[in-house]
Amino acid sequence: MKKKIYPIIALSFAIMMSACGGKKAAEPSSVEKEETEKATREVTEKETEEETEKEEASDAKDLIVPGYALGEIPAIPAVEINGLGIFENPAAKITMDKTEALSSVPGITVTPVKLENDQIYRGNSVMQLGEGGAGQMSSDGLTVQTDGNGAGQYVDAERGLTIQRNTDGSGQYVDEQKGITLQVNSDGTGQYSDDGQGITLQVSEGGNGIFTDTKKEITMMVSDDSSSYTQGSIDIDVKSDGSGSYYNSETGLSIKNDGQGKAVISLGNDEKTVDAKPLEKPTKLPKLSMVPAVPSLEANSLLITLDSGVLFDVDKYDIRPDAEKILNDLATVLKEAGITAFQIDGHTDSMDTDEHNQVLSENRANSVKSYLASQGVTAEITTHGYGESRPVATNDTPEGRQQNRRVEIIVPTA
């Protein structure tokens, strides 16, 4: 019995071993292998394609000007100088404003300060006035010569401002405080500079010329058939045939447009040709502004002239009895007109010493002031004596000396 048991055990063991793994797993079919390989290829190809797209996108980004299409060259910006920084219309009008004239009194002359071809002295001011605001004026560093229509010369020494303007608007403008200079012709050509802003502009016929802005590192040159523009590391050239170029020295990017529909892009060793529209015509420089108008002159006072020969005896300053009626009538007019303040100036000829004439002119001005006050004139009165320093005629003739011996009353009407 024992001999029969061993073969049975051995057989059972063999069967168990076979059931536990002695048998190989089933091999995948050929279809399954192909599907697996295909899926792997697709993933690999997609990853490769994405990498390629990223690389191309990165390369394309390096080949374009930021904000522009591939192969596109930026247009040269137009030059704008708003108002040229010029102080327009100084003093608007130098108004020595005229109002109604006081009624004339026999023995004196009463006129608005706006006198034709006459000369007015007031403090440190000198005016010569004609029709329509034309004339001349000088006062404390301010000098004006004008035709009344904007042409002439204006000089403000204190402010450092000079205007020379012709009837067609051409001329010169200088503002020393701001560092501005303008020289312009009637067609808008000329030169402009603003030291404070670092700007210079030279414009010739046809909008050609040169513009520089040192603060923004801009230089622009314009000729008949081309324009060039530089700002920092960027250079742009545009020609009238639609061709041009762009170069950035910082990045090394270069774009050349042939004006025929193609552009060549270069960056390092890379070069690419793309479709590109011809460039717009070259930018031109703007015309310069005309010189500001020189202000016209108008009167703001009335000039009352009294002949010293009527009021005083020779070399005297006491009011003559026969001149009292003239001053009485004048006092009446001043009171009726409601004048609240005026100035009395005394003048002499040159027949004596400067010192003597100065004292005499002051005494005569004060004598007229005292007499008018005695007649009820309550206005605020200031007096000045100018001796022989402000003649209105020659002192070489008796007639001229008589004109220079005078008392002037200046009544503000503004």
C-alpha cells in the first residue's frame, strides 16, 4: 500500500505547481500592439509640436517690434511743439486808456494823452502816439514801437523779452528767462530753440529740416525724398519710394522693407523674409508759428498844458493876477469832472543852470497846486519838477524856449 501512495503524491504536487504559475500569461494581440504604439507616437508628436510652436513663438517675438506685426516698421512720429512756449501778446495792450476829455479852458490846452505826433512825459515814461494805437513808448526798461496793427518792436529789459515783428508776422522773438528764441519767415520757415526743454527746430521749404530733443534723445532729419529718426538705440529711415529700415542697436533687430511688398528681418544669424506693405511717405516738419503781435498803444490820461509865460513872470513862480481866471476856470472843470487825483509837472527852458531850473520848476508846480487847492480842489495832487531835462522843442529859438517853459497837469482817466 505504501508503494502506491508515493506516485499519487508526486502527481498531485505536479498538478499544484502547474496551477500556481507554471503556465505563461497570454501574449497581447498584434492589434493591441499597434494601438499602443500609435498612441505613444501621437503623444510624442504632440509634445514635439508644442515644443516647436513654443520655440517658433519665442523666435517670432524676438523678430518683431513690440506692439507691431511681424516685419512691420513703426511710422516716424510727427513733431509737435504746442504753442512754442511763447509768451503771447505781452501786456495785451499797453493801455494808457483814454476817456472823455475835460472841457477846454481858454489859455490852456486840454487833450487826451493819445496825441498825434506829440510827446507825453509821465514819471519815467515817454510816449509818442499816432492814430490807431501806433506810436512809441519807453518806461523803466520797457520800449515799444508799434504801427498799431501788431508790427513793430517790443523790448522788456527786466524780463529779457524782445519781439521784432513785421507786418506779415515774420520776425524774431527772444525770451531770455525761458531760453526761447524764434526766427521765422512769412512762410513758416525758420529756426526755433527752447533751452529749457532741450528742443531745437530748423524748418526749410517743404517741411524739410532738423528737429532735436536732447531730453528724449530724439534726432529727426527730413529731406525731399527721405526722413530719418533716432531715439536712443532705435534708428528708423523712410524713403519716398516706400522702402525703409528699422534697427535697434540694443537688441540687434533689423528690418528692411524693399517698398515692393517684402521685408527682410535679421537678428544675429537668423534671417527671415515676410510680406510687408510699403511704408508711408516720409514725415515732414511743421511750420513755425508767427511772431506774437506787438501791442498797440492807447492813452489813459489827459494832458493839460499851461503856458508858464501866461502864469508867471520871467524867472518867477508867483501866480500872476491876470492868470488867476485861467486857473479858476480849470479848478471848476476839475471839480465838476469829479477828478480824485492828478499830477502837476513843472518844466523850464535851458537859459540858466541846471540847479536853478530844477528849483524853479518845482516851485512853479507847487504854486499851481496851492492855488487850485485854494479854489476848492480836493483831489490828491502830486508835484514834480523836471527843470530843463524834458524839452518838447528846441532851446535854440525864442519860440522853442517858450514851449519848454510850461506846467503840465496829468489826469489819469483809467
